[in-house]
Amino acid sequence: MNFVKTFSLFLAVAFVCSISVAQESESKCSKCPSSSTAVSTSTDEEACSGCPVTAAMKNLPAMTYKVGDESVCCSKSAAALAEKNDKPVMFVVGEKTFDSETEAYTALVESTEAFVEKFITPSKCEASGMTSIAGSSCGCPVEAGKKSEMVKAAIKDIKMTYVVGETKCSCPNEAKSLAAKTDEKTTYVVDGKESCCNLEARLNLAKAKYAAAVKALATTEKQDDKKEVGASS
């Protein structure tokens, strides 16, 4: 079956990027791990199985795969099922199912951005008086304000920058203009990670903000716990 052969070849060449971003005029590189939803972290601490960042990353939206009535979270397993059952692979993000991986990946990026924005934005429940931010809730407005400022400080320097040829800039419009003038491709940089795909870069940006907020809050709570232990001893 042509679909199965195509999908298997896609896996064999390490996820060759099939995404074309309409709003970007510059050419895209041919390789982009657009179908990979695995979380990458930047430090040894974040890579450990017990750290709060790694645990929290599991709460982010993810892409899963469906073949017939069977659902799997691994693209290779999906390819094997597709070949065995002679059925196409469907891509699932949240409660929506797509027959196009490009559309599914776009939905993944958008849902992750929305999830992270909600996570880092203070939200007060008028009924209980509790304010939630970065996965933490408290009833004290002063404490809530401090946590809000802490989260803002943690993510303020996490931004997307651009490299067009040998020119670096921080403005997407400037990057687009440079790419049009020089006919050079744009490289997107987030937290030291480079990508030639705008969608992948947006996903990296959302994940980097999320990780920074989680880590900052966990560090603060750990320090508060030490203070409480010291005060009680």
C-alpha cells in the first residue's frame, strides 16, 4: 500500500519534515522532527525521572496515533499497525482526530501554546477566593502576587530569535524582510535550540516557558519548605 510505504519511509529518514508554513515566505529546511512530541530538557536535573519539570512536562498536550480502533502513542507502532491492518494512520491531538499530520501538528502547537499561556497567567476563583498560577493555588493575594512576579521573571528572557544567513535579529518582521531580500532561509532559535521550522520553534518556545515557570515555582517552594523546617526546629 502506498500510504504504508510512505509512512514507513518517513520514519526511516528520521522524520523528514513535510510541514509548510503558509505565513512564512522563506524556504524551509527539509528535515524537521515535526512528528516528535517527546519533551527535551536542557539540564541533567531536568532529565532525571523524579524532578518536577520532567513530571510536569507529561501534562502538556501530546500527539497520539490511531489505526482503526487501536490507539498508540508511538509513531513506529502506528506504522506497524497500519501495515498489518492495511489501514491509514490517523493523528490525534486532544479530542480531535486528523488524517493530515501537518494539521495535527499545527493543532498540537496551538493547544500547547494555549495550555502554557493559561498555566502562567494568574486566575482567581471568585467563589473560593483562591488564585492559581503555574500549578499552584493560594488564598493570600500577597503570596499570589509574589508567585505571579516570580513566574514573569522566570520567563521574561525566554524569547525566539532569528538568524538569516549570518545576520541575527529578534524581530520576526525584520527576519522575514531579510529572508526576502537575501533569499536565505530563516533559522529560529529558542533557549539555545535551533530549528528551521517555525511551528517546531513555537512549540520549543512554549515548552521552554512552561519548564522555566515550573522550575522557578518548585525552587521557591523548596526554599520555603527549608525555612519552615528551620523555623520549627
